[in-house]
Amino acid sequence: MQLSTRHLLGIKDLTAADISLILQTAEQFKEVLQRPVKKVPSLRDIVVVNLFFENSTRTRISFELAEKRLSADTVNFTASASSVSKGETLLDTVNNILSMKVDMVVMRHSASGAPHFLAKHIPAAIINAGDGINEHPTQGLLDALSIKEKLGGLEGKKVAIIGDIMHSRVAQSNIYLLKKMGAEVTVCGPPTLIPRHISEAFGINVSYDLKETLQWCDVANVLRIQLERQNQVLFSSLREYNLAYGISRKLLDGLHKEIVIMHPGPINRGVELDSDVADSKQSIILQQVENGVAVRMAVLYLLANRNN
Ligand code: CP
């Protein structure tokens, strides 16, 4: 079996079979990562460049680790330390890097559609590591693997995505993936942070009532308030946001059932999620990060071994 696509630009472009193949392959790589020798030769002689035009901790480190575990040669690029700061364009930057014989490009960019633009102009396989407010496909995949491990599957599971839906590429990738895999999705947050018509566009539920949403769901995927992407005031204050939509221990205890708590990171502690919830047994936040390495190994492996 192989992926239906030669790039990973978004979950939107994947079939349910693609998603299952990536998750099954990631499960196999998780077994490799438990061994004393965690390295396999699958990507020997493949050169991968990690192009990060926007800050990252989890995604960047886990892509680098995944590449190293697969024995790929890796090159890291940080926009602030490059000739981009002298005015070089994205296409010139990438063409110069590709002339040094690079096979795959992992790219994070603040502009939605930047990896799609590159995929039209260069021959290397492109993996989107997060583009603006569009998609973060490997986050959607690692979230799916984490839910599958915790609840035994995705089909029929009730997943709430809570918070800043408007500016979240994580929300978009999660919604595409969960719908393709048969899960039920509710997005919940203040009306100003939920796009109009999202319910009809994606076939999901919308709720402005946090307690009702938590009572409904099996899993709450709590999103970061992305102050850096908001150019207008969309809620009155962080304090008021926390009072209306922050997940607290008291709120969870009042549900009389145990739901799974997820967060893609970085967490604004005390805003969308209280520390005693983030660090509790209900939280699988660090398992999500751990699963990121295996999922990214699976994506790199499947794209590199695809027959064109
Ligand atoms: N989840 C996520 O994308 O985190 P980073 O921004 O640290 O990569």
C-alpha cells in the first residue's frame, strides 16, 4: 500500500485509507522507538531540509528526531538567521537549497498556502509543518493516534475542540481527519472565535456552552488562544476568557465522568487550561508529543518510499 499523494500539504487531501496507513505505520515505528537501538536505515541517502519560517519547539524537534531515527541526512534552516532577512524570496531560497540536492522539504510558514505554492514549483516532496491558519496535518495525525491509543479507535468517538477555532490550523486538520474517520465533532468557544457557517461547511456541531460540551464529549482538545494572529479584540480579557472557557479541575469534577484532555501546545496555563488539569492523569498532552515522533517517521517513510 502507498499514499495517494506525493506531498503532505493537508489532511484535506488525504483519503481515509491514507490516514489509516499513516497511523498503522506510526504504530510500527512506536515499537521501534521502544527498542534499545532506536534507529533504522529506511531513509539512508535521503536528504531532508527543515525550513522553519516561524517558531516551533515540538514540531521542529520531533521532525529532526524522526529524520535521525530513519537515518536521513538533515539540514536545518531558520529564517531569522538566513538571507530571507536580506529580502530573498521564498522560491529563490528553496531553489538555492534544492540545488544542493535535497529530496524532501519540511516547512512551517506563517502564510497559509506557502507549502502548496512550493509544491507547484519544485520537484521535492513537501511536508507541511503548519501554514498560517490553514492546516497542521502532522498535528492532526498525532492527535488521532493519541485518541486511538486511549479510546481504542476513532469511529463514533465524540471529540470537542475548544477555544480559538478561528485562528487554529490544528482545529482545521483535526476536523478534516476526525470527520473522515467517522468521529463526531463539536467546536466550542466564544462566537467571535468560531467561523460562521463552520457547522454546514464541515458537518460538525457548534456550541457556545463549555459545560454542555464537556458533558457531551469523550475527548476535549483544548486550543491555545493565539494572540499573535489576532489583529482585533475578539474577547474582553484573558481573565474573562478563562472564566467562560478555561478548563478547571472544579469544572471537570462536576461532570461525574472522566474525559480525556488534550492540548497541542504551547499551553497558556491559567488561560485555556489550568495547571492542575494539564498535569493530571486525565491529560495525554505528553503522549501527544511522544506520538509526534512516530507519526512524523511514518509520514517521511511513506512519502520517501512512494512510487511515482
Ligand atoms: N503543536 C505545535 O505545533 O507546537 P510547536 O509550535 O512548538 O511546534
